[in-house]
Amino acid sequence: MNNQESDYYIEPLNVLSFPKGKAPKCELTGYPATCKLQSPEITLFYATREHAEQAWHGIINKIAGLLGPLRSNAVIVGSEEDRAKREYTVNMSKRALIDLCQQEASKMLVNQQYSLAIPGAIQALAFLKDIYGDGSIESVPPYLLLAEANLGLSKFQQCEEFLSLANWSILKNPNCSDAIRSQLHRNFGKLYTAQDKLDEALKELAKDIYHSSLEVGPEHIDTSGGFFHMANIFYIQNKIDNALAFYDKVVDVWYKFLGLVRNNAELAETFSEAQLREGIEMLEKIMQTRVKLLGDAHIATGEVKYTVGLLYLFLGERDKANSYVQAAASVYKDKLGEKHPSTLDVASVAEQIQNESGMMSRGGISTAGRSGAGSAGGVPIGIQSGGVEGMEGFAELSNAFPEDMPRAATQSPIPLPPGSSRGQSRGGFDDSMRMTPSGSRGKV
């Protein structure tokens, strides 16, 4: 039965045709196989047709041509040197496939295609075990991917099992990097949040931020995920001051990141598309929260819209970038006035995105127009290259913008939803513009 032209087909498996004890096992579950997936390059076995479809669309369609030769019987050679060369070539091929499988699994997770993330992570784990053996520190990343996929499918027990396996590998390797420890604690934090164990989740996320800060620093976009998930918990607990302070920190980190890549184009190549998509997901959630608390026309809402627009521009999605930046320009004009430096620069970026669409296939970025207290002034960005899939060279969009961007005025206390309370009253604030309450600043 053809499922996608002639690329592959799935058919029932006659288990009686195999010798006793030699029946194939499912590539995903390890259970006895009942069907086989046949492609021109390779034949694989699965417990059900659904598992075969899941594996094909998750990763096999991308690696079938490379997987076939690796699964084939080795050519018998008499020279030790030839055997060593073959083993080296095979291991290098497996390492390349490990990276590809993990990248695809990460993309599926960002796109919330959790079931399709599992085959790539399992395939990466299998290759890692072939090279490094069981319990190696290298096996932790696919364990974490599998944990996150099962968490997305609300399979909490399976999620905790994979996190326990990752934790055991880390305990066996005390020299494990802080980056891996950070990801382990973050996933435990997300699991405990889903299980409504909020205090335990906060402890895990605090460890996540600590280890990530040791590895890359507290102002890095990798660390921002810990701030974001802690903010979500504070919001659930109705600790609005804390939640908004941490959300503010996330926006600030991403804004500064967009400023850094202007002066270091190679920096863009160190980040995967999945990381940047996760950043958009976080910033859009923050934007929704600010709209709910402040309204769509508040300066803080305009600020995060501008940051989201810059990130879409970085990814080359000019239509979405244009929509967000235009909306931000409208807010800045209304709240700060047409002559304010922030308004002028945001409006200039919006105009250039529209006018230069014919000249550029991918957008350049300026970070002028940042408002809110506690952050450095915006700097323009002009990215020449990047590691994001589909990105092309950036034109000199940012040349028209100043290096130093004046900050907007501080923002007023954020009104709470009906029935909410702050725990203590604050008075004497200027009712102009403040993104987070003054008492929240500096706690991050």
C-alpha cells in the first residue's frame, strides 16, 4: 500500500517466517514487530502501522539513504588498517546523524509535534550507545528530548523515567558541563509545574538558572528560558510583581541578543533555528500577558511587539516582522509622541522593512527603540550571515540608526486582573510608563 508516492510503504509482517527467537523488534518500543516499513534504501520493523508512520515522518524520511549503508553487513577485509578506516568512517557518519536526529527532534518539540520528536531522539540515542556505551554523558541530550516529548504528550511517568536516566548518567560523570545540568533541572521544573508541584518546580528552575549562568552567563538567551518558566509559575501563584519582573528580564535578554549579533555576525551561526523559535514562543506568551494586564496600546506591549518583530526579521520572515514592527511603531507614536527618539527609530525600521522588501530577501535588524528601565540603550544590528536554516545575507538596513538610543520614561504600576492583590500597596508612582513595579527590579 503506497502512502507517499513510491518513497515507502508499510505492510504486515509474517512473524512465522522468522526462526524461533529471531523475530524482529520494534525500532521505537522494543516490542515484537507486526509490520515493516520498506523504502528503496532500508527495511525497518515496527510494532504497529502507527509507529511506522510516526518514525517515517519523524526522522526516517530524512536519514533513510544514510541509515541503509550503516545497517548493511560490513565488507570483510583482511587488513587491520582497512578495518580501522571503516570503523572510523562509520563512527563519523553516526556522529553526523546524531546531530541531525537531535536537531530534527528539537524542531518538532518547538513546533509542538511531540510524537514526531520521539523517533529522532530514539535514533540519536541508539547511535550514541553504539559509540559510547550505556550510561555515557553523551546520552543525556536525547534522554532530555524524550522527556520533553513525553511531557508534551502528558505522559508524566515516562517523562520522569527519562529524566531519571539522564540524572543517573550525570551522577556517573561528575565532570558533566553546567549546560547539561541546566537542561536537566529545567525539564524537572517543567515536569513539576505540569504536576502542580510549584514549589519543587521553582527550586529546580533556580538550579537551572544557576548552572546556565555558570556556563554562558545570566544575560544569555539560553538562560532566559529558566526566567520564563519561573515567571509562569509566579503568575500561576498570583505573584504578579515577581512574574512581570521575570518576564521583563526575558524580553531584555532577547533584546540584548539582537544587539550583540550586529557586532559579531558569527554569533548568529552558533544558534539553531529551534532555539530562536523557542524565543519567539516565549516572547509571544509575554506579549499576550502584557496585553491582558496592560492593554494592547501600552508601551510595554509595544516594546515586546518590537522585539518579536526583530526576531522574526532575524529569521527572515519579513511579513510577520513587518506586522509586529508596524504595530509597535503605532504604540510608540501614541505613547511617546512622534518626535521621541524611540518613536523615530522604530518608525524608521518599520518604513525600511516595507520599502526595502524588493531589495532584500532577508531583513536586517535595528534594535533602536527599546523602552523600559533597567536595560542598556539599543544598538542597531546588521547581520551578514547566520546559522539559521533558510537565512540569507542581510542588507545594511541598520546603517541609518544611531548607536545610542535614549531610554523611554519609567512605566506605571501594572494594573492587576479583577480580584488580584499585590500583597502590599505602593504609592507615589508617576502614572506614565513602567514595565514592572520598581520593587521588582534587581531581584533577577
